[in-house]
Amino acid sequence: MSTIREFAMGLPKAELHLHLEGTLEPELKFELARRNGIELPERTVEEVVATYDFTDLTSFLAVYYPAMRVLVTADDFRDLAYAYLTKAASQGVQHVEMFFDPQAHTSRGVPFHTVISGYRRGILDARREFGISAELILCMLRDFSAEYAMATLMEALPYRDWIIGIGLDSDERGNPPEKFAEVFARARTEGFLLTMHCDIDQVGSIDNIRTVLTQIEVDRIDHGTNIVEDPALVDLAIERGLGFTTCPISNSFVTAQMKSAEIVDLLRRGAKITVNSDDPAYFGGYVGDNYAALAEQADLTPADLAQIAKNSFEVSWISERRRADLIASVDAYLTTWS
Ligand code: HPA
Ligand code: ZN
């Protein structure tokens, strides 16, 4: 008999919460270090994995950023994106809108052009080979200044055709969304779509979610499940058809649980819940694994997972025509399964 895991893996879906830098598997890290003549403190994959001892977002970020120093040339960025897209295509992903953190590279001397041209080449190569489509979302690091974010936005303008949206990530503690209100207002006038991380169980999570919805007026929200603390905000999000990019396995690393109760509660109420992998190299699960883990934890049916996959296309930033085709492909998949 086929399992919910097999169903999850073959289900056509979009991935909407994925940090390219979070797809750096230890094997590729060693390969890039060798290529660039960088000495790593760890000698084996097991030693690298042993450093993945996260208890919250801050302890995760303390491992995540230093690992990026092996990314130096455009080829390195290309290979990272290509490896991820290869893996995603093998788990039913038809389309990805993926984050990249240019400031994590420009702040250590790697030019913006090197980063984005490498990622762009990885996207084009994967599309040619697997038919998977991908867009880039430029994330500002919220623990850097608003001035640096604005300068990064200006640096990105010549590449606007390669960037679909602007996001906000990194450490939320002491870095609320309003710190970047001006940057995001400018990004909007420049024609970018907007999304922001509202991480799980942060101090002031619900206030930040309120700001993001009512002041910044994002087009999507990343994580954001603490919204259940304010029913009026849940109603507002549902009325707007606002997409939530949840990441169950990631949640179980940075908090004590997957937050499946909140995710499923919002799904049942009609919120546009999607399921994603966040930083799969660190959390040990790609997007299909996340669908399967949530289904196993919360006893979801194939029809529930199909609803989540349809949501992913509904709140993705693709053309209406492609959206209709991809939603139809989910229905067709569900029919052949049952
Ligand atoms: N939250 C904040 N910053 C991040 C994340 C996240 O989920 N993943 C990578 N950087
Ligand atoms: Zn994230």
C-alpha cells in the first residue's frame, strides 16, 4: 500500500520559504572549501552535523552565517542553487520562490553581482534540465541597519528582472518590522512584492505580525503562526487571502515542536497555509519531507496535503494561467491516487 509519505513526495507543489544559503549540505561545504583553499575546523560530515545543536533561532543563526564563508565565486553560488533545485525537483516541486541573503556576502567582501549572477545561472541551468521554475526573493538581514538595507535595495535595482520580491530575515529580537518600514515602502514603489519573516514564539511576535499586516501590508508572511493569539488578525489574514509559509521541521528545531496544532487550526479555518523547508541542509528535511512529517504528526489525509499544495500555487507569484494549470495538476494527482 502507498503511504502518505509517497503521496507527499510526488504531489506537485510550490516551495515558498527556502533560504538558498540554508541548502548548503556538508558535502558541498567541503567541496567549496577545497576549491577556495579554506580551512574548516571540522574534518567529516558527522563533525559538521554535530555542530547543529540548535535550541532557538539565535543559536541556529550562530552556526548558519559562519558556514557561508566557503561561498566565494559565482560558480559556488551557481552550484548551491543548482544542487537545491535538483533535490526540490525530485520531491515534486514545480516552482520555487527562494530567499537569498546578499548582505551575508557583501558584508564579508563578496560583490552583489557575484552572488546574484551565480544564483541566476543555477536557476537557468535547472530550468533547462528539470523544467523547474524559480524566482529570487532578496532578504534584508534585520540585525543590520535600515541604511544598509536601503543601500542593498539600491544595489539590487539594476537586477530587478531577476528579483521578484523583497523579504526580511535573521534575528527578530530587537529588530521589529517597523525598523524597515521605509525600505519596504520604497521596495513597493520600485515594483517588488513584499514578504517578511515573523518567526515563531519571538518576544512581541503578535505585535510584529500586526505591524506586518496593517502597516507594512505585505503580500505574504513567512512563518507567522503566532497569529492564532489574535482572532481578529486571523480573520483579517483570511479575508485578504494572505499566504503563510510555514516550516514544520524547522519549527521543531528552533522551538520544542512543529507547531502542527497552530498550522492545522489555521488550515481548517481557511487560511492559505503552505508547507516549506526553510533551511533543509540544517534541519534535515526538504519540502516533501515537511509535508510528510506534518501529515504524520497531525494525521492529515491526502486531500489535506492536496489543499496545502493548491494553496502554495494560489499564493505564489506566478501567472494566472500557470496557476490554473498547476492547481489542476494537483487535482489530477489526487484523483489518480484515490
Ligand atoms: N528566520 C530568520 N532568519 C533565517 C531563517 C528563519 O527562518 N532561516 C534563515 N535565516
Ligand atoms: Zn526562514
